[in-house]
Amino acid sequence: MTIKTLLTAAALAVAPFAATAACTGHSEAKVSCAAGTVFDAATGTCKVISG
């Protein structure tokens, strides 16, 4: 039972690193705002288009 416990613990400890390694290579995120708004990179929010 000790071997099974150690192997399970090792698998659970390594799982987050494997998931992170599988999700590499993204250079930027895409943001979509509601109609009538535009993304403001300075604040990181969607702003209402005036005018």
C-alpha cells in the first residue's frame, strides 16, 4: 500500500506542471467587448464609445 500511495502522491504533484507545459506558446490574449464599447489597453477594461 505504501508504493501505491507514493505513486499517487507523485502523480498528483506533477499534474499541474504537465498541464502548464501543455499550454505554452500563447503570445497574447484576445478580448471581446460588448457592442458599442472598445477595449482600453491602458486600463484593461471595455470603455463606452462616445460620440
